[in-house]
Amino acid sequence: MITNTLEIDGERLWQTLEVSGEIGKFRETGLRRLALSEEDKQMRDVFVGWCRDAGCSVEVDHLGNIFATRPGTDSALSAVSCGSHLDTQANGGKYDGILGVLSGLEIIRTLNDRGIETKRPIEVIVWTNEEGARFTPPMGAAMAFVGHIPADGVLGAKDSDGITFGEALKSIGYAGDENAANRDYDSYFELHIEQGPILDETNEDVGIVTGGYHSRGMKLDIRGETAHAGPTAMDQRQNALVGAGLVIAAVNDIGWKYHPENGKSTATQIFCEPNLAGIVPEYCRLSVDFRHPDESGAEIMYVEVQQAIAAAAKRAQVTIEVAETWTFGDSMFDDDCIKLLKDTADQMGQSHVDIMSQAGHDAYAMAHSTPVAMIFTPCTGGVSHNTGEKIELARTLPGVNVFLNAIVARANQ
Amino acid sequence: MITNTLEIDGERLWQTLEVSGEIGKFRETGLRRLALSEEDKQMRDVFVGWCRDAGCSVEVDHLGNIFATRPGTDSALSAVSCGSHLDTQANGGKYDGILGVLSGLEIIRTLNDRGIETKRPIEVIVWTNEEGARFTPPMGAAMAFVGHIPADGVLGAKDSDGITFGEALKSIGYAGDENAANRDYDSYFELHIEQGPILDETNEDVGIVTGGYHSRGMKLDIRGETAHAGPTAMDQRQNALVGAGLVIAAVNDIGWKYHPENGKSTATQIFCEPNLAGIVPEYCRLSVDFRHPDESGAEIMYVEVQQAIAAAAKRAQVTIEVAETWTFGDSMFDDDCIKLLKDTADQMGQSHVDIMSQAGHDAYAMAHSTPVAMIFTPCTGGVSHNTGEKIELARTLPGVNVFLNAIVARANQ
């Protein structure tokens, strides 16, 4: 077999994206396909059908992660895996995660078309609730799969209606076998839209992800006391919303301070009680996150965010407790896997550029237990997590073909 | 008749407060009796029953305001009115508004007990939705009654479930006759708990309200754009929540700046969309208000709040539109009515102190069309709009008796 000459069927890939783009369609160009929703179930059913039609065996684990396997010629060898997610943000786009999963399917279809066998199995994985839009934390199902966090916490997480991850999983019929989680892999590759502007601006073909931004998030419980916003003097108020506002302002300042080093921090979510005009609020829950390319930079930002929280609590006369934290980007990708992607791109004549990922990905979880690499494809204007997310097939094909040939090469090692 | 010697039946007043305190009971010591809710209907029904039992005629206008009238001996004379509200905040107390209404009922019962007639009718009014906890604006039904704002806007206001004031009014059976709104009064008196600490701290018997703080509120529409909080650089974000946070922080600073002059400003309510951890929010609605004893002080604060809004919009790269504003405290109370309350207290040997009201009251609305005065009674620690709101009967009786004797005196003029 001549290596690095395989090409997928671009039109067929595009058609699968278009089918997906109708399931949970939102605001003309977007998707709202929250994890474990009815729309997510529909998409999973369609995907599983496609995989079975392509001759794959399909297993589902107790976290709802789906594993579609094309057998290899040597049953003693562990699989080369790839994958991403099919759930979206509430105001999400049609490609984030989805392109990676459907590119994996397209690899299998392409090998089938040509009657090509590989030594190792090739497995396409759909991770549950990568986005975290419905259940906290994001990437939880992948993190629990590799044992990085406890599965119980993931299954017990509640959405805003009080429904647990585990209940939602059962209700859509995707609560599978716990033993399916004990899987061993040769490697894991993930293809994803860049969610940033570099490839679009530089016109490079593919991005090779060399690592992730060090990213931390936290949820704050801010507690004050209700009072009438009229008679209560400033020094007698314990306004939880003022506490939140001071944290938001300070975290924004910290983000700007580290902007020259590509650091960033922000607040994205707030709940306020009783949340009535004219009544001093007694409680706020606030989500903040911050990211920095260097671990030391992230650590400094963390210290400054903590100082800002303490200062805000004092100024607003409220208590602020850090209720939950998450962190990612501290796991390293695999040099051999990265080199394979670069060599493949070189040999195919595709230009490539190194990129640090700033968003979280399931690959971060897999990197805790398996050699991992990621490849980025361009998205227009770098827009993502937005219904305006957009890709072009012609700009996407180079990346998918590099992905295809690298995976096949690895599966024949 | 010897003036200023009448006394109400304190135990009976307390019993009516206790009945009221069970209708919409919330968190042991509080009430959640939102305007035009099922609880509000129950309380209205009980109150109307009490008034009819006391021989009053009862009318309801198209805004749900209830008018219970005890006839006078001269049917050509306009009534001396008094009243307040029976609705509460979501985390409200048992006395705010309610004490004023039930003290009015107690006046009528006391006069009935003693067989005392007055020249003018005495009328007890229950104003709909004074709190504004369910429908904006607060005091809207009283403001529309006097023609200060259009009734259509009040009837069309929607609660958070999209139900209009008018629909809710019909559903509880309190949409009355529009012509009932064309009423003419000799005067209006309102008794209310102080909602501040002055009487409690100074141990004075009653507060005589000489005017209201100049108070303004606004709702802000803050618009940015959704984006992934990861890859999006600080200078590319348009985070509506950051815009809101900067306004909250700045408004808090303005409040502290005018704290030495008894000014205050704060933010109390926020809605955020899509409100998901990790997604830059595209929209926030924020309620802010500010109050100052002097009109010129309130005007300066208004200018500073507007400057802060403009600066926050620029810094957060969002647009901020002032969607709604309200103002109160610009109507003056009546010198003769104030003097009558003070003289009555003096003659009864009750100590009194002048107080500027910092909260809004239905009396502000009535002051646009009728001579008005207000009397405050002590509440423990000045706590209000809180389930911990508390009064003592012994500290309340002096105020209610001054209220009674002043109203009887006015009704015999």
C-alpha cells in the first residue's frame, strides 16, 4: 500500500454534517443539541445506525460514551482511537465536535470502500456531554472514562431542572455497560475545528495541537442578606450581587492585565436570588474562568483571582465560597503522535502550523491514559460556540485527509 | 366627644395580623404573597369579608384596588382615606403594608364598637401590587389610580411567566369597575412600619414622614455577543455580563461616595443569556436604583450613573441601553396633614420624630391628587423586605392610636 495517498469522500462527509445540522437546528444556522436531550438521542441513533451499516461493532458504556469499532487483522493489538462529541452548546454551531466524530466515521467508510484492512482496530468514540452546557463539568464523561475524576460525580450532576446526568442517560436509552469503560488503546487522535482565527487568517491548511492552555474555572457561592434597597444604608447592605459584580469587574481587569501574554479571564454565568428589582439579593452563584499559555502564568492568575474574590467579599460585606473548581490543560500530548501528524501533512504537501488549544477537548482527558494528538481545521473568523460557526469543505478536506492517513499509518505500525 | 382619647383593641389588631401571617407563609416568620397570586386572592377575600362584617360598602376598581367605606353623617362630604397594600415581596415580612391596611380596618371596628359617627366617610384602601415584586412598576396601581401613569401600561405589565397584570387580575376575580377609579378624597393617611432603624434605635414612639427620598431606578439592556470563553482573546470579547459587572461595581462606588449624605445606589436584579459556564454571554438585563435625600443630590447621582454606564459599555465592548426608568419621591406631603399627626401625637403624649421616607409608598401616588401624610411605627432593627421583619405590639400601639385619632379628627372637620 502506498502511504499518505488516501482521500475521503468530501461530499459524503458533508452530507452527514447536513443530516446532523437538522437535528436540534437552532436559529437558522446553529444547533441546540444539549447532552442527553431528545435531540442528542436522535443524533446518537442516526450515528449508531451509520456505524453498524459500516460494519462496526458498537458498545456504550455507563456514562453513555459510544465506541464504534472496525476490527483489525491482529486481534491481539489495541485499537487506534479517534473521536469527539455530538452534543452542542445552547447557542451552538454545527461543527464543534461533530466534525471530529463524523470524520472518524468517514475514515471507516473510506477504508471500507477501498477494501483496506489495518493491523490494529480503528475505533470512533462519541464522548457524552463534552460541552458541559447541561451538566457540569464539561468533558466529565471522558475524564471519568480515564479515571481522572469519579464516575459517581458525573452521573449525579444535575441540570438546571434538577434532572441528574444518570437519569437523563437512562431516559434516552444510552446507559450502557460499566465494563465497556475498561478499554485499552494504542493511541487517540482528535480532529476539531480550531475555534480560533489562526488558520483562517494565515490560510494554513491544518493546525497541529502541541498542547493546551492552562485553564481553570470556579463557581462561587456568594451569600449576603435580603433587605429593602431603599432605606438600608450602604454600610448595612450585604448585597450578594454587588459581591458578584466586584468579582466580575476584577476578573475582567486580570484578563486584560495578562492579555499581552495571551492570558484571559472572564465571568460567564450568574444566578441571583431572590432577583427582584429593589430587593438587596441574598445569594449569587457566579462562574469565572481564566486561561494562560504557561502553567506559571495560570498559577499567578489564580492567586490574583483569589485575592480579588477576598477583596470583593470585604467590600460588599458578603461571604464568598469557592464551591467548585475545574482545571484542564495540564496533560501533555504525545510527541510521537504529534510528529506523525506533522510528517503526514508534510508528505501530503499540506501546510501546517503549531497551535496551543485554548478550549477544552476530550483529548485532554484521554491524554491522561493514552498517547494523544489533535489536529485543527479552519473555521471562518474563528467563530465558535455561536450559531454563526462556519466551515468550508475545501478548507476542511486537507485536515481530514491528514487525519485519515495518520490514523491508518498508526494502525499499521 | 373628647378628642385624642380613642384607643384601638390591640389584641384584635394582632389577631388580624396573625390571620394574614398564615396566608402565603414563607420560611417560618415570613410571607410570600405576590400580587394577584392565589395567596393574594385569599387575603383579599378575608379582608373584604372583615370589612363587610364591619358594615362597610366595598368597591373594586379596574386595577384591583379595593375601597372599603364607612359612611359619614354628611353624604356631601368627601372621605378621609387611609390604606396601604396586602401584597408582599417574594421573601417578604408580615407587616410591610399589611399593618397599614389592618390598622385602617381596626379604626372602623373601634368606631363601630363605640357607636361613634364621623361627618366625613372613612375609607380604607388596599392598593394592588405596591411591591412590584411580580409586575413592574411598584406602586403602579396607585400611580394609575391618580392618573400619574397610564392604566394601560399597568394592566399590560407581564410577570416573569409572561402573564399580564390584567390577566392575573381577572383570574383571581378582582378586575372591577373602571368608574370606581373616579374618586375624590378629602385627604389620605398611611401608616407603615419604618423599614429603617431610627425609631428602634432612638426609642421614639412614632415617626412623622416629612417627605420622601428622591429615588430613581432603571433597567438596562446590555448586549454583546456569544463566544467561547476559551479561545476568544480579551479584545475580541463582547461580554454582556462583564458590562453588567462593571455597572454594578461603579454604581456601588457611587452609592458609597454619597453615603455621607445618606445617598445610596445599588443593583438588585440580573438576567443573563445564554448564562452557561464557559460561554461569553450575549445579553444581560440589570436593574439599578439610587436614592438621595435632596433632589439635587439625586440629579448628580443620575449623571454619574449615566457616565458609569457609558464607561462600562466602552470597557466591555457592549451596548447598554436604558430600557425603563422609574422615579418617585418628588411629590410633597401636605403641611396640614403632617401638623395634624404631630399635634395629635403631642396631645396624646407620644414622642415623635421627623423622618424622610427612603422606600416608596402608595402615599407618594396619592400625594399627586390629595393632601397626604404618613406615620411610621417601629420595626425591630429596621429590618424589612426580609422574612425576619418583626414588630412589637406595645411599640406599635402608640402609632396606630395617633393614626386613629388624627383620622377621626380630620373626618369631623
